[in-house]
Amino acid sequence: MNIPSSLADKIKSARNVFVFTGAGVSKESGLSTFRGDDDSIWNKYDPEINATPEGFYSNPALVWNFCRDINLFTHAKPNPGHLALAQMESYYDTFTIVTQNVDCLHEQAGSTDVVKIHGTCDLIRCTKCGHRAPASNFDFTHEFTPDNLPKCEKCGALYRPDIVWFGEYLPEEAINRASAALQRCDLMYVIGTSGEVSGGYGFAQHAAAAGATVVEINPKRSSLTYFADYHLAGPSGEILPLLLDILKNS
Ligand code: NAD
Ligand code: ZN
């Protein structure tokens, strides 16, 4: 793919970068997206049952089995897209990744300023007292039934995944950090997100209106493409290393 020279100039001259990522950036690590691809998770599972508090409280075993089936707790590896983002950091004053992903692949790749607005799969949280425990303390490979659900080691109530389900508030501290990064950014990357859930639309609209350069990386168009100055149509694992090369060669 040829990167337009006007975009290469913006990439080199920017100082504060806001990266907004979604499930697509982890696709090349073997994790399925929720929407937009033939093997997307919501083509096979009902989000109302598997990703809402109501669904969980009416059938927690089913939701834990869903988490197991979509490999929420298995360990994927960062792909060249995550690794390129981690290396880009050193070329800018600030480089904040705001991710909707609950995998830990940006951190594993070496990114240091990662804001997780939808929680994380490396922890589970008590539904009553809020105690958090490492997911790695538990076995998520077996079939869950009402008799073997993970229970809080402090109070005995049910544990749940420490992720944000549909209908739940986004974590306040994460949103504050994302807003601060948004105010200062002069370059925004929107990578691998359909833009159909929380925040994306507002982030891209705000950055575009404030004059930041908005670059989308996604093989398909999304609901955020409208705000993009550049749409680089292809997989992020191939395109991000090309953008890193621009910085390395400058
Ligand atoms: P989404 O599933 O709604 O959309 C994925 C987007 O990625 C689509 O637009 C698709 O065209 C694009 N895409 C597919 N392959 C790509 C590639 N190789 N490179 C770049 N883009 C590619 O994802 P979303 O917008 O993040 O929203 C889904 C929600 O599901 C989020 O809240 C997220 O937390 C959660 N989720 C997380 C993971 C994860 O942690 N890895 C995986 C699935 C879903
Ligand atoms: Zn508890």
C-alpha cells in the first residue's frame, strides 16, 4: 500500500497522538471481532443474553461458558500491529491508546499509556463486595454449571468478568484519561472498530472538529469513516508497520 505523502508529513510532524482501537486490531492475533466479519461473535451469540448484567444474573453459567468459548481467558499474542504501535510511542510527546478491547495485547506489546474503557480479561470481580482477583487463579477451560461457578474468596458471592457489558457505565477514571488525551491530540488513529459502541463516535467527531488529523485503519468502512481524513483500507497488522517505517526513516 502507498501511504500518501501528505499523510506521511502529518505523521512526522504530530506531537500528541490518540489511538482508538477495537476488536479488529486483535484479529490477526486470532481473536474474533464482534461485528463486521463472517466469523464475528454476534453472528453466533445473542449479545442480550451473553453480554448484559440481566443475562448474567439470570444464567451466570451460560455467560461464563460464553467467555470460555470466545477465548476471553486464553492467551493470544500481540501481532505486528500491536508491536508497531508500541514502538511508535517514543517518537511523540504523548501517545495514548484508548482501547475497547479487554485483551491485554497492547500492554503485552510494550505500550505504556493504555486506557481500557471496557475493562480487562485478566481480572474477575465480585458482584457483591467488588473484590478483584487475577483470572489466572481460576480454571476457565471446563464446563460451568450452577454448582461450580467462581465465587469470591472474601465474601462468597459470585464473581463476574471485570468487563463492561451492554447497558453498564464506562469506568470514570478511564474516561477522564481518554478525555485528557483527546483534548491534546493532533493526530488520531481509529483502528479496527466498527464504531458502533461507546465513545468512538464522540472521540472521532471531537478530534475532527478540533482540527486533528483523523486516520482510520480498517479493511472496511465503518460508522467513523465519515470523520476520517484518510481511510487506509487493509489489516492493521500490515499497515501499522508501514506507518512505523515512516517514523524510523525520518
Ligand atoms: P467490532 O467487532 O464491532 O468491529 C471490528 C472492526 O474491525 C470491524 O469494523 C472490522 O471491519 C474491523 N477489522 C477486521 N479485521 C481487521 C484487521 N485485520 N485490521 C483492522 N480492522 C479490522 O469491534 P469494536 O468496535 O471493538 O466493538 C466491539 C466490542 O467488543 C468492544 O467493546 C470490545 O470491547 C469487544 N471485543 C473485544 C475483543 C478483544 O478484546 N480482543 C474482541 C471482540 C470484541
Ligand atoms: Zn466478594
